Amino acid sequence: MARPIAETPILFGEDARRFESRMKENLKESPERIAEIRKNYEIVRQWFANGEN
């Protein structure tokens, strides 16, 4: 039987401020990196569509 999921800890003080500022950062990938990710996605998608491992 699966173990229950523990409660999510609540952040306070500097930890909370640091977490919030990192969540507000807008991380952009370069166009080259996006193209590489899409190419890899298509390869894996084709594996599953063709029943390959």
C-alpha cells in the first residue's frame, strides 16, 4: 500500500522571499534549445506511436 503524501512545508522569512522571487523569474530558452527540445520530443513521440522501446 502506498504511503500517504506528507504535508507541504510552509516557508517563512528569507526562505519565503527567495522562493517568491525565483518563481517570478521568467526563464527563457534560446530558439536553438527550443528546437532541440522539439526535435527530441518528436523522436520519443514516434517511438510510442510505433510501439518501440
